[in-house]
Amino acid sequence: MIIRSNEMKSETRRYMRGGQGDISLLHYVQSDKIPNGRLMAKVEIPVNGSIGNHEHKNETEYYIILSGNGEVIEDGNISQVNAGDVVVTNNATHGIKNIGTAKLEMIAIIINE
């Protein structure tokens, strides 16, 4: 299967998961086409924007940080992330905030256990 760029869906979510700002998503693959998963998207978080804390049960989410600087909270632990870092959240609660001076860009992938 090949998914052409003109077939990808874009959306904007305001206050995503209780976070701040308008979060942009470019869905590389629609959820019904991801075996054992539900998300594969490029995510852009504006300066001071965030995705609020949310829980993952029986699934793992990966954030591949492409550019920018962020702060991840995972089960109460706060860590800074930068371009090139990968965040792996398995059966936990997490969120991310842009703490940099430019937009934070990442790829998010959610797979089921």
C-alpha cells in the first residue's frame, strides 16, 4: 500500500486532551488502515501550547521529536525533550508542552498491545 501525500488528512484540535493552544495533526495513515494501532501522525504544537495529560491503557505511544524543545510529564515525572529524542509511553499517563521559542514538531504513533 502506498499513501500519497494528497490522501493524508489534516486537522486542528483546540485544547487537545485539556492542553493549551491549537494542535495541528497530519494523519499519515488513517486509523482503520493501521494494523494493531490507531494513530500515525505528524503533530505540531505551538509555542506555549500543550497536549494535556491523558492515559494509555493496553497501548504504547511513541513521540519522535523532529524539532523544537518540550517538556514531557509521564506518571508525574517531568523530563525535557529535544529534536532527535524518542519518548515511549506504555500503559501510563503522559502529556507534552512546548517550552521552546519555535513550534514543536513530532511524529506520534499509537499501537495496541
